[in-house]
Amino acid sequence: MGICLGMQILFDFSDESPAKKGLGFIKGSCKQIPKNSFFPVPHMGWNSLVFPNSSQLFLGSNSYDMNYSYSELDYYFVHSYYASPENSSIISAFFEHPSGLLCASIIDQNIIAFQFHPEKSGKAGYKLLDKAFEYLEHL
Amino acid sequence: MKKRVIPSLLLNSGTQLCLSQKFKPWRSVGSLMQNLRMHVNREADELLIINLDYSTCIPFAIPLRLLQVVRNECDIPVSYCGGIRSASDAAFCINEGVDKVYVTSVFIDNQDSIKSFVDLLGSQSIGVSLPYVRCPSLNAYFVWDYRSKTSTGLPLQKAIQKAVSAGAGELLLHNVDLDGSMQGMDLELLDELACDISVPILMAGGAGSQHDISIALSKKILSGVVVGSMFALTENTPTTVRAHCLSQGLPMRIV
């Protein structure tokens, strides 16, 4: 399980350190969050997630559109770069950005990763970690 | 993005906490451990620990035990400031479990110095805390140096630009004259600040009621408020403040 930088390091490379290689467990790279006057970067503080309705980590409530739902609770983010996997079907949660949904979490077989900090998100975070461990136990 | 309500804990002599007025230690309010537990239980959005012991010119020995207490007690985000002089001081604090560090004096002494902090740790872990005063005769704001207790002559707006271009990930604007007054936050400054500052802005100084906070947070530019005296001296908690702000239509975290 990877959290924050621990998620980003699973990818092939990151624009934050162009000459360095990542672990390459997940195909894709990390990019800087596009700056926008409605979205201060670093992305810092509490934000809701947007789950695909099929996500194994689904803890949604209000619907975002037909295939996605907002999370019931908020999670703590602190980052300037986001991971962008080549295979978008492994994304288990997104966060909202004026340019569209960006990746906040992935599940790929026995790898789970979070861009935000479930361990710093109080009850909401523990609930999500329980869900993640439940998934891993049933592999 | 949700707006944040951040209690501040002012450390004075070891693990004792105090309140301040106009940047002077004022009244003692118990121990660090007790207050950390209280704020974690009350579900604060984040905590800011300001260590006055280390904010003088005395060479800094990083209080390892203190950081360990914080790490053991908190499952919410914590920022630390006080006495961080170098990128390696900052890295030490981050490695010991705090999420962000704030610097003031290194920035006042050399506005480019935080570039090395950002190179090592990334913008998201480095904040700059800017105490400021308003000079009524010039109708301008200046950064204030807590060591000499005088204005530095550096205009606040210029300091903000400098900090952002050096890579600071968050700015805390702290009104010295309103500090501990509980008489309302500096709305005038919030109206004057350019709206295109690209990083999150926090404000401290003057919060005395739920209303003070909801009015300040209704300004688009503000991402959060830092609150000291009000949480120690009134019945308000982060939860009651968030509930009030929600009722005013502001985006707040629901717990």
C-alpha cells in the first residue's frame, strides 16, 4: 500500500524529478496539478473524493453523474503532483479539479495507493483503510 | 475544497501552552498533551504548533521528544513552526511526523533562502508565516519582525510575491495588532489582496466569534483561519464553528 509520495513512487517517472526512475509497478507518470485561479496548488486541505460506482473502495453518497458518486466524507490532501496511470480503469477514486477529475487512488491487483492521507483523515480515513484491508484479505 | 478551521497551540517553556496578545505571551492554558488530545477529539481540521522557546536567536536544538508526543497523539494534520533555520531542520521535523513546517525568520533574513527548503521537501511541506502590521499613515502593510518587535519595512504584498515565487506552498498572514484581541479578523487586508495568489492563504489574529470566522472565510482568497484565544476562552469548538459556517453556505468539512 502506498500513500502520497508512496503512491507516486509506484509509477514509472514523475515530472517533479525528471531524471529519476520510479519503481515502475504501475504504468504511467506523475504530473503537476494544473494551476487555476479556482484551485490553489499545492492542493492542501480537506476535499471530497469522487468514486466510480464500480470502485472496490466505494464509500459514496450523492451522485456526481450516472457512473460516479461523491464521497460521503472528506479526506486530507497535501500535494502538488498527481499520478496519471496509463490504464485509467485501475483508478478507484478521483478528486475534482476545474479541468476534470484527477486520480486520487488506484487499485491494481495486490497494490492499493492513495494520493491523500487516510491516516490523517480521522474517522473517514479509518473507514477507508478498513475497506482497503478487507479488499486485500479477499484477494 | 473545504475551508479549514485550525487551532493554534503556542508552546512556551517546554510543553506548556500559552495564549498571546500582540505577539507577547500572555496567559497560560495548560499542557501540550492535554490540548492535543482535546483538539483531536474535537475533530479540528488541522493543528498549528508554534514553539516560542525556539523562535529566539539562540541556536536551535530540535525538540525530538516534543515531535514524538505530537506524532503519538495526533491522527490529524499538524504543522510546526519555531526555530527552523535550515532545510535539514525542516526535513528533520517532517521525518519526525509533522506534515508541514512554517518559517518566518529565515524568510525575513533572506527571501530566497526557502528555495533550498522547497528543493529538498517540495512546496507542499513548506509554509511561510508572515506577521504583519498596518501602518495607518501610509495606509500600507509591512512584515513585522518578532525578534526586534519592529516593522521590517518589507511591504506585505511584496513579501507574498517573493514567498510564492520562492516556492512556498502556503502562506499564513498574522495580524500582530489583532493577535489575541478576539475583536474580528483583518477583513480589509483580505479585500485588498490580489485574487490571483496561486497558493492557499491562511489568516490568524482577531477571531473571537463564529461570525468573525464565517465572514473571513466567505472571502474567496482565504483557505482557512488559525484560531488561538477563542478556542481557549469561549465555548466554541471547531465543530460549532464549522456548523455555523455551513449554515452560512460555506464549504466546510462534514464530520
